[in-house]
Amino acid sequence: MSSSDGFAQRTVAIWGVGLIGGSIGMALREAGLAGEVVGIKASPEAVALGAIDRAVSDPAEALDSADLIILAMPVGAMIDLAPTWAPQIRPGTIVTDVGSTKAQVVAAWERHLPPGARFIGGHPMFGSERSGVAAASADMVKGARWILTAREPRLEALIQRLGATPVPMSPTEHDRRVAGISHLPQVVATALAAAALQLDQQGGGVLELAASGFRDTTRIAESPAHLWSEILLTNPSAVREALLVFRQSLADLEAAVEAGDQAAIEALFARAHEARRRIPSTT
């Protein structure tokens, strides 16, 4: 099968048909890029919403026929499933995932896959603070950067035809980078919202004054706790490194405020403005 053939007449199995898996399934079906999209242990809602063609309760039923398998459950579950299910993957099958950390997931699946099957870590860079297939949309995939930990022409071609951009990157480099632009913002937003609640409980009347700025800054604080606890615990070193850098920025700002140093405060704002200007456009 050439890269141009892709998976158009093949079976794609998605294990975990929620926000991300559901969005990918919708995009595949909308573009006609799979012969059939099968959801493993998916809800009837996933079929009704058009995320998959059909659901199966037995993973083996889908894994036996799939040419591409997409793991879209929390990263802890991906790692736990590897010893049982990776050895059952057929030769020639490509397995990928959508997890927010890569090193531990890739290592777990590569360790147990039989010869002839291949695991390629993946991370499509889109999402929402909402969860579940009801929040899924094919439009989320379009324009996204999609990190892959190894080169695979068929998978790269599929991602491009979905309107996303494949980006090659090692698992370690991925985990280092996303710690700064994904994991750190989640930790900061969560800590900020929790701190505001504590201030409100101590003195009252704090949260009732919150407006769009606070809502925008803490939007992702509503993200699922179980999902993010697994992400943080599978990328501890890089997250700690990012937190050290953030603490230093916070300490610099605190020192400038305490010293009444307006120039130092404005210099920190200037660095923040530079960071905002360097964020790539998704349009």
C-alpha cells in the first residue's frame, strides 16, 4: 500500500471515542479517508453523532481487522493496556496515539509489539476544556499541528488530507516542549483558580467580581482532573523544569512590585508581549 493509498479503503479503529478520538473519527468520515471507522468500547452516542461507523465491545474484534489503530484514552490507560494488547496486533498494522505525553507511552508499546507491527507516537495539538464525544468536532482537526515521533508516509499523508500538519519530533523533545506550552498553562490556570477560591473564602466577595479576563485566564481550569493528573505524572521531570522557570518569572515580578520598580515590571510585560507575538497563527 503506497502513501497515496492511505487508509481510504481500510479499517481504522479508535480506542477511546471522546473529544479527541471523536473529532478524528468525524474528520475521517467527513473526508472519506477510511473504509470504516470502528470505535472500541464506544457509546451509542458516538455512532449517532457520526464519530464512528459502528462500535464493538471486544477490542480483539477491531484489532484483528484494523490497518490503523488510534489510542485515544488517557495516557495511563494507554500504558496499562500495552502488555496485554500490543502482542495481539497484526503484522503490518500501524498503531498511534493522541496522548499529551510521549516517552512513557511509546516505550510501553514498542516494548510489547510483535515484529511487523509499528507504533508511532502522536499528539494532535488541539483540544478543549470540555470532554466527551458530545464536544467533538471535525473542525478541531483542521489547521492543527500533529506531532509524530517517527516518520510514516501513510500516516503523514492521512494527517495532511485531514487538514492538519504532521511535525516530526522525538518523544523526549515532545515532552520537553509541551511541558512549557500545554502542561504549565494547565497547572498555572488550576493553581490560579484554586487561589482565587481561597481568597474568596477568606474574605468573601472576590469571585463575584470576576469578569472576562479571569474567565479567559482560568478557562482550562475546568479540564478533567483524572486526565490531567495522568498527564502530569507521566511527564514529571519536564513539568518540574517548566515550573522552576515559571516560579522565577513570578519571583521577578513579585520583587519588582515590592521594590516599586516600574521599569522592571514593564520589562517583564515586554517579554510577555514578545512571547504572544511569537505564537504561530492557526489560520
